[in-house]
Amino acid sequence: MTSLRNDQRGLGLWEIILLILILLILALVGWRVWEAKQESDKSSKNAESASNSQAASKESGQKQEENKDEVSYLEVPQLKVKVKLNASVTGLQYVMQNDSAYFTLKSFLDEANNSGKAMVTNGQNQCEQLAAMSLITKEEFEDDIQNTKEYQLSDGRYVSVAGSQASCLQGDTAEWSTSEATARTAILKVIEDKNNVLPL
């Protein structure tokens, strides 16, 4: 009777080393693949973020352009004109007297009134009259009156603009005269430009 001998030798040293090398190579390849995937995801997120940032910047730019196009006006229906406003004449307001619109800035008027230095003549607060605008005839326009700025509106009418010649303040006005001059200059710069005064 023939007996079969079982080979129970197992793995030798070289086989174990080879197996470990294969496992290490697989681990290294897997780690490289994982690292590349992470880099790809990061690049994708950065690209998306940059795209969103550009879109937001573009949208913001468009909104700024829209806001730039939104112009405010002070309407003076008695003269059938409107005055284009800018940051230097925030709070521009007017009162009508003798067919003329008299302009002031609310901030200056409030300061003058609160100081008690605003001059009042015949019940009229003089600090409401830093500059005046009135409609004139063609003949008056051609006469070229001194100390006034005159121009023709786009609808053919003529306008005369002038700043007040005397201070609206009483007493020791040294502190306030600069505010008054600044307010008057800002108003005149706007209303003397015919591009800022449009027919209603």
C-alpha cells in the first residue's frame, strides 16, 4: 500500500518578502490615486469659487452702474424745472418768493437756525436764500446782467441764476461764514450748469 506524503512546507522567506512588496506597491498606488483625487477636488472647488467671485463682482459692477444711472432731482414745479442732485448738495431745498426759487442746504440752514445767528427780515429767513433762480425773457437774457449766470434751457426758456451778495448771518459770524460760503458755492456749482437744470 502506497502512502502519500503531504507537502506542509508553507511560504518561504522570499515569498513573504515578495508579498510584502506587492502590498506596499498597492498601498503606494492607492495613496497616490487618493492624493490626486484630493488635489482635483480642491482645484475644482477653487475654480468654482473663483467663478462665483467673478460672477458676484460682475453683478456688483452692474448694480453700481445701475445706481450710477439712478439720478435724483429736486423738482421746482413753479418754474417747471428740475435740478439734478449730487453728493455735494444733499438736502438741497428751496422756497418761492417773487417768482424766484431761493435755494439752501438743509444741513447749513439747521446749523444757522440752531446757532441763533440766522438773519430774519420781514419774516423771511435769509439763510433760506443762498442762491436764486428765476425765469427771464429773451430780451433780459440778451442784456447780460452782471453778477448773474444766464442760460437757455432745452425747451427754449431762459434762466437766470445768482448767489446772494450779503451774508445771511448776524453778529459774530466768523465761525459760520465758511459754512455759508461752502454751501453757497456747492449750490451755485450745480444750478449754474445748464446740464443740471432740466425742464419738467
